[in-house]
Amino acid sequence: MLAIGSDHGGYELKEHIKKHLEEKGVEFKDYGTYSEASVDYPDCARPVCEAVQNGDAEAGILVCGTGIGISMAANKFKGIRAALISDVFSAKMSKEHNNANIVCLGGRVTGRELAFMMIDEWMNTKFAGGRHAERIAKIHAIEG
Ligand code: RB5
């Protein structure tokens, strides 16, 4: 199951992503926000990150206006590896090399078709492990 969330700047793209996931038969839970009323992106990142941390979700998708603020917030949660993606190659590598358990997108910068391609690439790519797992262990060692 994927956890999905956004602030108001990412709300519209989140709704399109939900339709795309439904069409693909991908199970997800929407943790909000549920309208275009202004909210604070760290508050929107929290429930998605906690769902990934506690195993309720295998991974997550977060959207804000640029993807920047919500990715910064998400990466403060222990065990979260949130990748801000804006091209298909990086979306693939975020899983293959970085095993990103959350991808972040910018609703005001990324078109919906590109968003769908990036999400599909991230979902369909496998983590390569090996030396990349050792590097990720070093990231989490920094967290303590
Ligand atoms: C909200 O106006 C906007 O700042 C937010 O969606 C995001 O782009 C922050 O990084």
C-alpha cells in the first residue's frame, strides 16, 4: 500500500496521481490535504512519513508546490529517504541506487503526464543493493 499526501500547492496533482494509481490498480491511502485551503507542508508530510515508518505503508508519495519543502520535512523523519524527482532517469535511480521510500513532486512545476511516468518508473524499479545498501547505511548512521 502506498501512502499519499500533499499540501494545497500539491493538491491538484495529488488528485490526478490518485486517479492514475486507481487505473493501475495500485492500492493507496490518501492522508490529505483534502482541498486547496492553505495548510503547512510539514504537517502534511508527517502522516505519510509515519505510515511508512510504522509499516502501514510500503512507501509514499508527497506533493507540494515545488516538492522542495515537503521533501525537506520528510527527510527529517528517521528512516525516511525522500527523493524530490523532476525527471524520469532520477525517478528510476532514486529507487535503484537510493531505495527512496518516498518520492516528492512539485504540483506547480511538474505536468501530470511526467508525474505519472516518474511514479511508474520509481514503482517498477528494484533497489540494486550491494554497495548502494552500504551507502544508505551510512546515511542512517548520520541520523543516529
Ligand atoms: C505553499 O505556498 C508552498 O510554499 C509549498 O507548497 C511548497 O512549494 C514549499 O516548498
